[in-house]
Amino acid sequence: MFETIKYETHEDHVATVTINRPEAMNSFNSKMVEEMAAVWQQIKEDDQVHAVVIRAADGRAFSTGKDVKEQDSVWREGVIWSQWDPGRKLGPKQNEMWKPVICAIHGLCCGGAYYWLNESDIVICSEDAEFFDPHVSFGMVSACEPIGLTRRIAYGEVMRMNLLGNDERMSSTTALRIGLVSEVLDSRDALWERARALASKVASKPPLATQGTVKAVWQSLDSGLSTAIDRAMLYIQVNNLSDGQVDRVSAKKSDYEVR
């Protein structure tokens, strides 16, 4: 079905989306942008999928962002008033897909790759991961990706990465320290195995509860505290009136005990 990504579903209600252009450092082009939008819609409509892993094909990079070698129309270059941000289609949240997403990063992660990282709920990486943003080194304004990144880490860390460009790469150790990732694995195989395990645990929870949680907290980033809490209370009430209440009542108490 897809040319630039792979899509798999598993018996434990987990789906895996693999960025699959290793010959081009897993960079995205117009075809991938459209395929990502399509796969998020497919996942949204599939009630058997409760959580998602997004990873990349093995190679030097998780992704180096936009494929600058391929002439395409991602930004409709030359048509100023028709330009659009490809992140609107690449990431799950801007496609209103509220199922939890676990992002597994290996190798180089830079530039437009942050569209995926920024909109994931849990981000982990392997020890060989390196994070940077080359835009300013090439005389380009770095704006959309770092604005999204300020929702994850401190402004100063974002600006250091973006203003230093190609002159500095953030290690996996630093990424863990500043909260860009929540876990570092010692190998890529361990990374992908851990991402699947985390997704499986998340997928085992009542799906209406997990999706409502993701939506409420994500949307709060665009609101003041009072407005966000008022909206969150509405989501709680909606969930209480839904089939999710049956899921919670039927769940065994042992499922929620601290282990």
C-alpha cells in the first residue's frame, strides 16, 4: 500500500509505522508526507489499534528531515502564498489522531525529523542517537520544528541546538538529561524491542481512557490553565458516559497495583 513507509499491525493492538527511505537517510518527500497523513487516518479509524510505534528503517539516521536532493513541492517553492508546513500532515496530533505514540530514535535525528518527535507521547532512543538542527548553517530560518520542540524542552536548550546548527550535536546522554527522551537503550535492537514493549503496555489499557488523556493534555498546550482544566473536565465526563466506564469497572484491581 505504501512506498515510503511500512505499516504493520500486531495482535496486542499495537501498530508500527516505519519511515522507510534508508537510501536517503530516511528523509521525507512529498510522497511520504501524503502517505503519513493517510496512515494516521487509517490508524484513527481502526478500533483494533490502541497504540502506535513510530521508528525508522535501519541505517545512519532516524531521519534527516526534508529530502533536499529531490525536487518536489512539499513547500510549493516559488508560490509564497501557497506554502504550507509539512508538519501538518507528518505528525499524528495535527491529523487529530489521539492514540498514544511511542517514538524510537536511532542515529541522526535532525531538522524536519522533529515533526515526528514533537508530536509523540513517549520518546526513547539508542545510545548512538545524535540530535541537531542544520537550518541556520545553510542560511535557512529554523522555525516550525523548534517552536514545536519548546513544548517538550526548555527554550534555552532549543535555541542552543538551533543557533549552533551543524557545529554541535546533542548526544543521547544530554537528550536524556534535558528530558528530550525518557530512556536510552544500549543498542538499536534493544530500542525497537523496548518501544514495542512500552506500546503493548499502553495498548492494554482501556483505549478511550488513553486517547482522552492524550487529547486533553495535548490540547492544554494551546490554552491557559483554567481553560485547559475546564475542557479536561468535559472529556472526563464524556468518558464516564461512554463504554470506557464498563472497561474500568470490569478491570481487575490487580491491573492497577504498583509493581
